[in-house]
Amino acid sequence: MTHKGNRKKHGFSLVETLVASIILSSAVLTLGAIGTNALTDTRLNRHREVAARLIDRQLQMIDHTGIDEFIEMGVTESVIEEFEPGYRWEVATEYQGTDNLYLVTITMTWLEGKRPYNLVVQTMLNGATLALETDTASTSEQAR
């Protein structure tokens, strides 16, 4: 004899299946968004590292030529296309009014998609004029 009241349910109901599917879909979409953001951040950090290396290269060039000669050359901006996505650098120098000291600001700009990014570095450099005057003064004092 079977009783209708003693039947056990087997499987899942349609509502339980839909709720589980929605939860699983939300988790997959969330993980996908996290992965996409991580890749975007990684690419942006790679561009920042390249920009920092290019700024360092530019500072070495300025240090090698000397800040006074660099200012006389008048080259304060250019585009570096050898690296993707293409970087534009700009150098601004400002005489500090004492000890032939210059504030040098280098800005590296690039586009990521259609959005512009930049990295700005500032440093102080001594001009050569003061060093030459000091060397000349110490040489003339030694000659006396």
C-alpha cells in the first residue's frame, strides 16, 4: 500500500534551479570583471614603467649635456614613437635665483585607448656657470 502523503521529493524545483543559476551567473560575471580590471591595471602599470624609464633616459641626457646647454638648445618637447602607445615628453626648466639652481620638470604623456595619462617628475639641477666661476675663483686664489 502506498500513501500519497509519504512520497519524497526527488530533484530540485524550478525556482531553486533559477536561483542557483542566477547566483552562479553573478559570480562568473564578477570574476570576469575582476580579471578585466586586473589586466587593464597591469597594462597601465607597464605604460607607467616605460614612461619612468623614458624620463630617466631624458634626465640622463640633460645631465650629460648640462642644464645650461640643454636650455640653450631650446628643445623642450618631443614624441617618442619607438614604444607603444607613443609617448610625448615635455621639459620645463625654472631658474631658482640662487646658486645657479634649476627646477627641472619632465612630463611624459601617453594615450591608453582614448584616455590621456601622464607621469610628472621634478628634480633640481645645478647649472655649469656657477661651477666654472667657483673653479676659476679657487684657481686664482691658489695662484696668489
